[in-house]
Amino acid sequence: MTRRITRCGAGMLAALTAFALVSCADPDAGRDKVFLDLSYSGNNWQDEAANLALSVANSPEYAGKYVVKKQISGTDIAKQISDLQSMIAAKAKLVVLYPLSPTALSPTIRQGCERGVTFVVYDSTVREPCAYNVAFITGAKTDDPRAAFFGAQTAEALVKLLGGKGKIFMNRGVAGTSTDQVHYDTAKAVFDRSPGITVVSEYYGKWDSAVSQQETAKALAAHPDVDGIWSQDGEVGVVKALQAAGKRIPVTGENGNYFRKMLSQGWPGVSSGSPPAQAGVAMRVGLRILAEGPDSVPHDIEMPLPWVTTATAKPCPGNEFVGGCNFFPNESDTLVTEIFQRDLLPQSSLAAAKTGEPMQGLAPLGDVSAFAQPEWRRIYTRGRCGSGWKEGDVTGVQEPPGLPGCVQESQ
């Protein structure tokens, strides 16, 4: 009897020792895997977006539950597909990503969904129905929910600044992404309706200030009489190219720190566009789905469109947006300022955006149904209209009227 107890005790001790060794060898044991996949890195927007997503995932509220890993896929779609396949094979529970294509990733995402992986994409969008989109590309102004689309709204602003006539440049983003295409299509629709506006040059600044500066300088050499420039991200480089050429003309662009500084000093233009905060929101959405299930959030979440003009650009005395301020004069020129979202990411901070410092006091994500994308804009992100809707020109519910979209089949 004693020997049996001794043997049993020895066996238990061996088992406990083995368990302890496994636990020591694998500190991630028992935690689900969360991946952040970037299409590329090296510009401020992508870096800040990644930092905000990691800041959420590594916050005290989540750090003990998940193993968080970052992957940079670059600008090669085949590489991004391969990386996603590796994440699926590694038994990921959640993948938050910036997609290079709205369609090319669909088979891989579908395969992952079938194996229990949740996919949340940010800024750019995908058409695969099982994935969740968190994007601003069809979003409306914060203070005017009828005024939708960055491309269309900034195009209308530029036409107004030019008094309805003039020669313009269009500085585009990264070719092939849904973000660039939706921006361009909706802006071009506005310019095409403005008989006094002539687009004399289009180029790809790749959402990069240095590239945008180089491409704008080339366009200025060919068209020195340009009257205005419509720009996606990279507008800081656009303004610097104009300054080097001794020109001060209206520019509409995104949320670069230097651009807003110039607006505050009287440069004519509008700052709007893509908030890096989207990535932090996307991570929160993904973690909410893991905790509460796939029906706890809408599949298409639309981020509001920031809007800062020459009259409203205001420097921040500290590290937060307070008192109507909207840029940081002591930070780098290329810092992308929209790192806060008062409803969905109120705990964000400048430190989180710059370094990925974990957010503190991250309260549970509230009801996000108010941010669900309207059905009439669904075709821009999913490539088709929802059940009971058909393609048609949208009027009566958004500005500008007459843009292609979805209308109810009864209409």
C-alpha cells in the first residue's frame, strides 16, 4: 500500500513537474492569439495606426488574455495572403489588418472565418461578407451626417475656394486600395459636374509626404499656372512643394500636423480625411467580438469625417484635443493629428499614437450601432447592395446628391 502511494505520489510529482516545465517554456500558454497585419510601414499614418491598435490590445484590460503579434506584409498582395494563411495555421482568434485589395484577400479571409478566425479591417475595406469593416471612406462630417465621403466633400470645398473655376492637380494614394478608389471616384464626380474646373495632372503620392512633395514638384514644373490641389494623405508634402515654388493656392488634404499649422496661419484649404484612430477602434471591435460574439457589432462601421478649415485650425497647448484645438505645434510636421475619437476611442493619447504605450482605464466598448454604415453607401465597401436594395443614384438622404449608391427596390 505504501509503495502504491509512493508510486502515485511520484507520478503526480512528475506530472506536475512536466506541467511546470511546459508552463515555463511557453509563457503564452492559455492565451488566444491576436495578430495585427500591416500592409506597409514607414509613414506616420501607418505607424500611428499600428501603435494605437497595439496600445488597445496591450492595455491592462486585455494583456493577460491575449498574445498580440504584429506582422508587416509590405505592398505585395501575395505576401499579405501568405501572411494571413500563416496566421490561420497558427490558430489565430483575431486578425486586425489594413488590406491591400478589396477582393484579392477574400478567399483567404473566407478560409479563416470557416476555421473560427475573426477578421476586422480598418481604413481600407474588403468585400468578403464574413469580415468586419471599420472605415471612414464613406463617412459623413461629425457635425453634418448628410455630408458624406471625404473625396466628394473635399472636392466641393476646393471648387468653392476656387470660385468654381480653375486648373487643379489630384494627388492620389496607393493604387488598388478601396480607400484611394472611393476617394478618387467621389471627388472626380464633383469635378466633372463643375464646368469651370479642369484637372490638368493626376499622380500617386502614395500617402507619403516625401513622395507627394516630389510628384507635386514635377506637376508644378509642367503646369506652373495651377490654381488648386486636391490631395489625399501626403498634403504636407504638397504644401512644401508649393512653398518651394513660391505659390500659395488652395489645398484640400488630410490631417497632417504641418498642414493644420499652415491653415492656422491663413493658408486657404480644408483638412479632413483618415483618422489613425480607426485602427484602435478596429482592435476594440475585434476584441468585443471575441468576448460577446459575432452579432455584438455591425459588420460595416463608418467612422465620422473630421473637418478643419483655415478659420477653425487651432494649436493645442498640451497633448490633447481640448477647447477646439486640433494640431500639436511642438510635434513633427508629418504627425497625423486625428488620434482621438471621442465616442469610440476616448482613452487614446499622443503617447499611445507615438509609441504604442498601453492605454489606461479602457472602458468596455459601448453600443456602436449608431456608427453602422447606411445601406445606401454599402456598394462602396462591399461592391454590392444589400437585400432589398438596388444600384441607383442617391438623392434626398446625403450631400452631394446624385452620387451612385444603393436605393430601395421599391423606389
